Amino acid sequence: MVFGINLIFADQKKSSDMKFYGRLWVQYDNSDSSISSNNKVSSIRDNEGMGRFGVKGKSLIGNGYALNYKVEYAIDIGDGTSTSDSSSSCNDARDCRTFSLKQGWLGMLTPFGQFKIGSVESPYKFMAKHDILHDTISQARDTRMISQGSMSHSSYWRESIYYELKSGDFKFAAIYGLGEQYNTVTNKDTGIGIEYKNFFIPGFDVVYARNKDNSVTGAGNQNYNEKFTLTKTFKLEGKRKVKVWYMNEDVGLDSKLFTGGNADGEVDWYGIQYKSGPMTLQYSYGESNASEGSTYDRDGYNIGMQYKLSKSSRVYIGHSSSDAGSGDGSNGDISSTMIGLRHDF
């Protein structure tokens, strides 16, 4: 009898896998993101950036099928409030949440691809995500070097269906928004992404992604963001690597990057990384050209280092700066200098 029970538990363990995980993050920074006063402010914060706590796993069904899932929340051990510091006081429960849902989905792995349903990342966001300072105050996104928002490199699509197909070095992904009652932000929005690694040349990767906002209408209003990224990785002696990339974005849905008129324009982002042992160095430069005219253009850069202290801990150092055109009366110039410590568990 005992032997039979042990066999049952052994079979259950083989057929299912669940893991709690997380990421602790502290960051000291001196930053200027003001509109007119250009005051530098020092802080220890996260603001829905890198701190995480979640659970993920899968349950095997058989014949190549399995259920999988992931529920991940943002946490901020610096001030206890997971969301951004939009005010000095918490006036409603939403602004004071200790945990904020980042992604949460239940899906199925099949022989013909993977499905996810819930709050998920769009292919536009996660494909060709090179910035080692991502989710820090000095990331390219917050420095307005590349686009941000749920239609590009930020946030998650709520109430959405995601599909992904992999075959060797090729990956295709698509997302469709179904929010129709209260959370209508993603209603009928669509997105696709295509990635091909080692495209004809070893270490040469190509990515194309596009998100369309169904709610944007009217003549002259661009209802999509589109990006094309080329990446080449060179392997050197001693397990060292150099990675270079170029990304072009056709942006129509980012009013923070492009503050004039229809909030659209083009972005060119160039970057280089050097990796040697536990250390990775990076420099990237972004140049934007606003459809509204050159006075709304913005150029910027970030430079930084990531150093692995162990398999689960690392330190970040970064600096970023971007200059707004004379017509940009909404954001002004932006700069930041930071040092951060991260521990995964």
C-alpha cells in the first residue's frame, strides 16, 4: 500500500513543476526629469521597475501537451509602494499597493505552438531587448531614446491572447487584445513579432515587430508602432563577446517621446556591448526625428556596466542623458546617474 502511494506521488512530481521566485532590487540615483526647473533629485527607489515576486510552472498532460502558467508581481523594498511615486501621499488604494501585477497568464504548450491568456508581454517589448540597464532609471526607454508604452517597450497587455511558434532559430509571435467591458485599453489591438537568429551568418539576428492600436482613428493619425532590429554578436578569445545592434522604429503611439501634434516620428538606436567574464559594458545612442519638425527631435545616450557578483547577485552602474528640442515643452532634458544592487531567488 505504501509502495503504491509513493508511486502516485512520484508520478505527480514528474508531471507537474511549480517554482516560487523573485528579485530584490535597490537603486540609488541622482536624476533630473523635471519640465522646467531642471532640479536633480536623489532617491532610493524602484517604482515598479525591477523588484519581483512570482510563481511559475507547468503540468504535463501527455502527447506533447502541457498547461503552463506565470503570475508575477512588482514589489519595492525601498518605500513599500510598488507603483510609481506620482504623489507624496497615497490617496487611493491603487496608488498604495504593495504588490502590482506585472504579468499573469495561464496557457498551453502544444506540438504546434504555445498559447497564453491573461496579462502578457507583446512581442514588440521582449524581442531584441538589449539594454542591460533595462528597468533601471538609466534605461534607454525612460531616457526617451526609444519608444515606451504598452504599444512598444513598456507594460503588459491586459485581457489578451498570445500565441508563439518556434522552429529552430525562427520564432513567430502574435497577440490580440480582448478587453471589452471595463478595461478596454487593448480592445481589438493586435501585435506581431518575427525573430530569426543566425540569419545566413552565425551570430546575426533579425527582428521585426509591429503593434497596432485599434482605438486610434482619423486622418493623419498613425495607429501603429513598428520596429526593425539587426544584431551581430562576435565571439572573441577567452569567452569574450562583442554585441552591436541597430534598431529603427516608426513610432505613432508615444506622446512622451514625441510631444508635438500627432506624437509620431522615427527613431534610430545604436548600441554596443562588451562582455568579459562577469562584467558587461554598454554604450547606446538614440536619435529621434519628429514628424512635427526638428524642434521636437530628441537625442540621447546611456552608458553602463553590469557585474555579476555570483549566479544570483549583480551590481549595476549607469548614466543616461537626453536633450529635447526647443519645441518640446512637455518633458525637457533628462539625465540620471545610478548604482543598483540586485539579488535573484
